[in-house]
Amino acid sequence: MPFNMILLIILNFVLQTTIFQHLRVFGILPNTTLIILVCISVLKGKKVGSFIGLIVGFIQDILFFNVIGINAFIYFIIGYLIGSINDKIYKDSSFIPFVLTALSTVFYHLAYSFFMYFLSVNYDYLYLLRKIIFIELIYNSLLSVLIYKLVVKLEENLL
């Protein structure tokens, strides 16, 4: 994994725990880890995407969650699925990360809720759908266009 990508991931976790805490929209924080995973998976394919997903998922589980492995598994699947289609999509379009981030946000929350249900964690699923998923979907998707351009620039600087 290139040094620029490692730096991006570390910078993301630092920003997500500090500055981004003040960039909430309607109380919702963007999932920049998911956005970066989508961008890397689009550009690098399923092997790198699934590996990055596993690593950032474990880091997120260790830092922020009580149950270790759920985010790692979900991000692994997202990285693998998006990376699987990387040779079938037009990578110069800002629309691609927008749509894939929206789909990934919905998949992430549905999969996370599925696991929490079986771990007997009570959720207000209607609130989750109306407030969190909808707002986060829009927030993540809009932010993904900017982050995708940043990741593409990092990728170009490696050449």
C-alpha cells in the first residue's frame, strides 16, 4: 500500500475524531472512512479495496465501537464489491463516486443494523432510516465528489 494512502487513512482518522466533529449536519457526522474506501476501491480494484476495508474497519472498531469485527467485515465487503466493478466504470466522472457512496452508505447501515439486531441491540429503525441514513447518504455523497478528486490527485502524484 503506497505511503500516500497510509497517510490519507491516518489523516482521516485524526480529522474524523477532531475537526469533523464540528462539521455535523443535523447532528450527523459524515462517514469519511466509507468515502475514502469507495474512492480507493474504484481506483485500485477488489484486492486493495477489500484489504483497505478490512484494515480501516478494524481500526474503526477498535477506536469507536464495542464490538470488534463488524465494521471490518462490512467495509471488507464494500471494498470487494466496489473494487470488483472498477474495470467496468468510467473513473473520470464525479458521478461514479457520488452514486457508489450513496449505495455504500445504505448498505453499511442496513448491514450494521442487521448485525446489531442479532446482537440484541435495540435500534429505532424508523429514526435510523429517516434521520441518519437519509441525511448521511446526501452528506457522504456530496463530500465524496471532493474526496474522490483528492484521492485521484494522490494517485497521480505516485506516478
